[in-house]
Amino acid sequence: MQKLLIKGKQQLSGKISISGSKNSSLPILAATILGNSIKLFNVPLVKDIFTMIELLKFIGLTIKISKDKNSLEILNNDKNINTLAPYKLVKTMRAGVLVLGSLLSKYQKAKVSLPGGCAIGTRPVDLHLLALKKLGAKIKIKNGYIIAEAKKGLRGTTIKFPSISVGATENAILAAFQAKGKTILKNCATEPEIKDLVQFLNRLGGNIKIFSRKIIINECKKIKNKIRHKIIFDRIEFGTYIIAGALIGKKISINNINFSYIKNEINILKKMGVKIKKTKNSVIVAKAKKLNKINISTKPYPGFPTDLQAQLMVLMTQAKGTSKIKENIFENRFMHVPELKRMGANIKIKNKTATIQGPSKLTGAEVMATDLRASVSLVLAGLVADNRTIINRIYHLDRGYERLDKKLRKCNAKISRI
């Protein structure tokens, strides 16, 4: 099993280009079931994407990958379609459940394994099923599978989610795409990744509008052929590298970004004392001379993203004073804390809040990744720590970060796979 070996205290300098968004690519890939001939660009070639590609191939789509161009050509000729998403292909990736909405919308039936993925929380599919039932699907859970059917097709309706869920919003949009009439989603997620999905579906022939916490989906009556779409940049990858620059950067230029999606993250880093110079579609960042304490809470977009909480916590360990993070999205998202404490961090957990006392001198250690974002927080800690850090279970990291070790090596980091 591969590990990452990091020799810390190496000043970073160079350029990093941000890859396409994993969290945007996965629902759009699920949406390609609805189309015929589609070409996607700026797709991050990470483990979760390859898993989704295998799932779509199992369903019956033909997919050609251009690794040098980060593009995919996807064909669906509606022949030999299998409306099953098996456990072996869904167990490692929660986004696999998103094919449920697309299969129901187009083929009126689906059998999809209950999802797996990281151990950061239960992430139940209750809200997904609530939306699909409202649209007219008959659903039962049997032997670990969701079995759904809508023999006469789905019908537009109004769905008000009891709490905001990105995945449930995406599944509802996909299911409602060809549902008869109009569907209105209320109290729904409106992340940039959902906006990207909507833009893709509108190119496919949809008529979908997003408002603040409300999405209106009008029935798509004609699917357009030969669609081309470029995936948006990964705002979580951006946040990860800008934090690396603030921790140990001499001068790092981070390219291929859209500022309209990351205003809140940049403002929080500036409050902490990080100097960020903006150009047209890039930022330049260097190690902060003095980091200030801060209190934040994770919230649905446009609030601070839970996917950046672990990385920001590493930055907080280097800030002067007491910082706090309240985790409001997932119940098990502090699993990186024991590993950071082994490296010298002063962190206490009570209920949903982590209290970080800084600055702490971090020292390299052998640590273990427990989930995708926890693993990259250990990379950040290793970059700023004395001596060497060994990170185990980096398959979590490979699920969502494209060529992370290569990108960091280009900026003079001493990081290698062993």
C-alpha cells in the first residue's frame, strides 16, 4: 500500500494550476445518462471519477478518455441499458447514488446500491428518497439496494427539503429533468457545483432557473445532441493550496480560478492575516508573517465549506491565540484531530466545536488518513512540520486530488510516494 513521505520546512515557490471540480464532475457524469453524445472538458482524473466512469460503462454508456487533455467523450445510444448500479461500484463513492435520479427520469426504473464513501458521517439518502417519492416514484429498500420505479414517468411537483442537502438537491434536479410539468425545489442547496450541473442540463435542452434557495425545473421535451461542457475549477483544491502557501510559501501563484465562487474563503483567510494578491484568474500568496485567531462555523454555500475545515484547522495551529471551528454539516468530521495532535497540535473537541490553541510547533510523525479532506490536512501539517511525516492510507487522497504530490514537488516540496 502506498504512503506519502514529506520532509517539512521546505519553502514553497512556483505555479499551481487548479484542476476541474470533482464535486461538479460527478453529478454531471451521472447526468450524461440523460443525453446522447457529450464531450466534457477539464475533468479531474481522480479515483472517484474513474469509479463513476466504470459505473456508467456498466449501465451501458460508451466512454473514451483523453488523459492528456482531461476530457471525456460519452455516448448513450439507449441500447442494452442496465438500470442497475451495483454495490461493488457504489461502495467507495457516495456520488454513485446520483445515477438514481437520471435512470428514473429517462428509463422509469432503477436499482441502486446504498452508497459508501468516507467515514465522515452517515449522510443518509432519506432526503433523496423524499424528493423522488414526491415526484411520483415508488421506492423500497431491499438487501442494501434502493429499488425505484415510475411506470408512467415522474410528475413535476413542489418539494421543500427539511434541511439543505447537496446530493439530494442534485438527485432531485436529475429526476425532475424530464418529469411532466414544472418542479419547484425549496430550501435546496445552490453550491457552484450545482450551478454547473444546471448549466450543463440547460445545454442539454433543459429550462432550469436557480434563485436563492429555490430551483425551478421545467420539463425538458427535447434532448439536444453533441453537447460540449467545461467543468468549473475545484474551489476546495484552490483552498487547500492557498492554505499551503499561507503556511510555508515563498511565492505561489495559483491559476485557473473564478473569484465569484470563493469570496467567503478569501475573506476568512484575509481576516487571519494572509496576504493575497489577485490578478485576472489567479492569486499570488506567501507565508503569512503573523496569523490571527478566528472563529468560524461550517455552513452550506455561501458559508464556509465543510470540505475545507480540516485544512483551515492546520492554519489555525500556526495562529496566535485561541481559534474555534464549529462543524455543522457532518458529525464525524474531526477524525484528523488525533493525528494532528500526534504532530504537536493543541486541539480540544467538545460537542461540535474544535478549539485550537496556537501557535504550535508541529513535528513530523507517522500518521493515518481517515477520509479525503483529513488526508490532505495531514499533508499540509507535514509541509510545515519539523523532520519527516509519513502518511498512510493515501488512497483517500487519490479519490479527490489530481497529482497533488507532483504539483507540490513543482513548488519545491520534498514529497514522494513510497
